[in-house]
Amino acid sequence: MIKKITVIGLLLGLSTLSLQAEEKKEKWFGAGVKPDPHITIPFIGVKAPLPTVCAGKGVSTSFDVKVSKESFMLKLPYFKIDWSFPALSVGRGKAKVTLGTE
């Protein structure tokens, strides 16, 4: 009887130990459109945000251009375009390198 209780206790201890040691797994394959269009294949991920284009009287009344390493924005009277640059990730987990915004 004591052996059964000891074995059951050890099994419960091992099962909780393995649950705590579980890490977040990344997907090997995938594609989606939210929040940005993206494609994932083994060790490579591509995220390509779609440009935002607005037109109308309330959009803008002046000229403005902003360029940064993350995005490009152009304002003309009655027209505005805003585009975040694409990103490329190579690797998995902590060994991942990303070019562009993640």
C-alpha cells in the first residue's frame, strides 16, 4: 500500500514538473491577415503591412512628408498615405534575427 502511494505521489510530482517546464511553442507554418498580413515557414517569417490611404476634405489641408526606419507618411491636400515597412525574421525563439519592425 505504501509503495502505491509513493508511486502515485512521484507520478503526480513528475506531471506537475513537466507542466511548469513547458515553453511557448512557435508555429512552423502559418499565414494570416491580422494584425498585419504575415506568412511563416520554418525559420523564416515575413510581415508586410498594407499601406493606409485616405482621401477627402477632412484628411489634410497641407503638405507633409515623414520618413523613419519604421514607416513612410505623405500628406497632400485631401490625400494621405501611410505605410509601415515590411519585416523579415530568420530563426526561431531567442536565436531569431529580425530586419524591420517586429
